[in-house]
Amino acid sequence: MTSSLRVLGSLLATTLCAASLSACSGETADASGDTGRTFGFVNGGTTEFHTCLQRAVEAEAKTAGATVIAANSKQDPGTELSNIEDMISRSVDALIVQTVNVDALKNDITKAKGANIPIFLTSVITSDTSDILGAVVVDLVGVGKLDAGFIAQDAAGAQVEAGVIAGAPGAASDKLVKGFTEALPATVTVVANQPGMFNRAKAQDVAENMIQAHPNLKYAFVANEDMAFGALQAFQAAGKDVKIVTVNGTDDGLAAVKDGRFAATVANSATVTGQLAVRNTISLLDKKSNEKITNTPIKLITKDNLGEAPQYCLEG
């Protein structure tokens, strides 16, 4: 599946430029209308989503004539707070944060507010948004609901068993699983729910244990496509035909949907999230917009609508 086949692919290609994957970019872009601003981007992990999000943030900032200083918290709340403090010491003009978990956000926001540095959030937010500049959020509960809706339609009222391979406890994973489990019909029983820690090998181990304990498993909800490939390997090795529904919409994930390895995925483009984060941060700083919270579009993707998936990641 090439980006040219996707509805948003050509649009994104006209507005984005190549981005570096370096941990810290200290160069000021030579773009017209140079903002002269420096943004601190604190990333939460090293999955494909996080990598693609950083590419988009760096590329869009460069287009806008801004500099990005990036750091990665690697799923550790303590490291996240240290990264926030480091960005504050560098006197960045604003912080863009992909948090490790919602609890970590409370300390992040307090630190940023105390330093009078605006903080813009990606993917998730706290219930009280009065102390943040803005956010681009993915309706993660809605993502889970879409996958659950696919299973409900596919199972067509039959009594079936489903398993859940979650990510790391907190923030994104908890919301995904909540949306999925609460939207399932009564005829679908969740017989196992274990974390795969957003790690393919761990997810494979979880899936191996799951299929041994529940040999009649019909469906598996996996909290990202990388883990889903690990689960697929376990199910295939056990000789079991388990239908996998998952999340992201990467090129590899779409290819797996196309050839039937995955039954469905929910596309929520990391590129769109990163692009909107930078654009909206600038608009809100310049007071050209008062739209504080924006949603990244999500869409259930099956074999029937592969061409509607947005571009997930910029080329490195």
C-alpha cells in the first residue's frame, strides 16, 4: 500500500518536508516567516508511533521556521519529569509532550506552569485543561470501540471468546482497552487481558500463554500493530486461526490487513497528530486560534476500504 493510494497521503506530502531522527535538533530553519521559536518535544517512548510522531513534529516545525529540542522518556515517569525540567532550563518557548501516563502529566503541567512555559499535549490529556496551552488528542476510547464494533459485526451474534493484549499500563493502553471491552456485545466474552508492554516479543509470549489457556479463542484485540505481529506468530505456531484487530494504520499493518493476517486496524496517523501539534501550538501562541483541543481523525480499516487510510509516517 503506497501513500499515493491514501486519501490524506497527497495532502500531507505537499505540506511536510523531510525530518531528522536525531535526539536533539539545534538548527534554526531557513524558512520564510521564521518564527525564531524553540520548542521542547518530550516523547514518551520508542515505538513506531513515537518515532513517527517525532518525525512529524520536527518536519512541521522546520517548515514553520522553528527549532525543536527533543528528548525521550522511554516509558518512565521520572525520566519524563527530568526531561521537562531540562527543557525549562533551556528556556524553550513552549513544550510539546507525548506523556508516559496521565499521572505523569500532573507534575509536568505544574512544572511548566511554574516556569511560565506553555505546555501542549499530544494523544491524551487530564480532565482539567485550564493550565495547558492546548492538545491534539486521539479518541482512544473511540479507537477501542471501532475494533469492538468490527468483532460484533463479524461474530454476528455467535457466542465467542476474545482476548486482550494491552500495552503498558497507564494512559493510552488503559483507554484503548476500556473502549474495546465496554463496547463488546454480551455474546463476546473477554477470557484474558494481559499487558504486552508495547513490545513484540512480550506480546508473543502473552499470546502463546493465552492460546494455551483458551484454545477456543476466536478474536484478539492488540493495542498496537507491532505487538499484533508478535501475537500473530504465536497463534500461527499453535495452528490457531484467531482474528486480530489492532491499532495504528502503519504500512506494515495495512499490508497485513490486505492479505488477511489482520482482520482490521484503526488508523490514527502519527503524522497528522505531530503536524497538528506544531501548527496548533503556533496558532495558540500567536492568538490566531482559540481552539484548544483538536482530535486526530480515526478510521476503522478493513480489506474493503484500505485506500481510505491516511499516511501514518513520513519517510526517514
